[in-house]
Amino acid sequence: MTVTPAQFAALRAALDGDEETVDRLAASPGFLGGEGFPILVAAAFVSAAQRRFPTGWSPGDVVRFVGHLRVRNGAAGEDLSATATEQMLLSALRGEVVGGEFDEATKGIAQVALLMELVRDFDEQELSTFLAEAREQADAWLAQHGHSLTGRECRA
């Protein structure tokens, strides 16, 4: 099992802000049938978080980052749970599984909003390279764990 071309293209479109393409790709047969897309998003998210917050970060750095994210997104940022978003980022940086206190939709919204903000300043080449690396990580994870995904095993 690997990340499909449609799943990869959908993440790229999401990061480009192309909601129409994301919706079209997500509606294609089999798009959500496997674990490829959530694992790709998780791999990209963790990698981007670790790039943005190298060794020496503090919880205060995370709180400030999330605060800036929420302010930058205006009214949409108000709908973003600060607690869930901070916990998603802290979990990624600590290599921990996010606790069960948040539903999947809340975690998903926080993860995608964070990922978009974390890669916001990447140029076209950086983003292409970054996504190719995330795809390799996701494919490797799927090859090793793909048939045993339970949701609790996936980090952040």
C-alpha cells in the first residue's frame, strides 16, 4: 500500500489553497478507502513541525505560534481550538500520540491548519521537495504498518 497520486495531489492542492481541486480529488473513487492520505498528512505535519521548531523550542514558542496562526486566520482562526491546536503541535514535537480528549474532526482541522501555516513561507521548489520527502516517509510507514493502522498508532 502506498500514497496514491490523487492523495498526493490533494495535499498539494490543499497547501496551495485550491479547495476546488481538493474536493474533486477527494470525491474520486477509492480516495478515502485507504490510509494513504491521513498518513501522508501526518508525515508532512510532523516533518514541518520539526523543521519549524528545531531543538531548543519551548511550550511558549508553540503557544505564540498558535496564537499568531489564529490571529492571521481571522474569523476562521476563532473556530480553531487553541487547546487542540497546541496539543497537536506539542505531540508532534515530542513524538507522542495525541490524547483522546479531542474528536477526529477537531484534530484533523488543527493538523491541516497547522501544516498550512508551517509551510506558508516555502517557495515552490522547497514545497515540492518537502512533499516528496513526506510521501517517501508515508509510503515507508504504510509498507511497514499499513495493514495494522488503528488510529492510535499514528503519531500526531
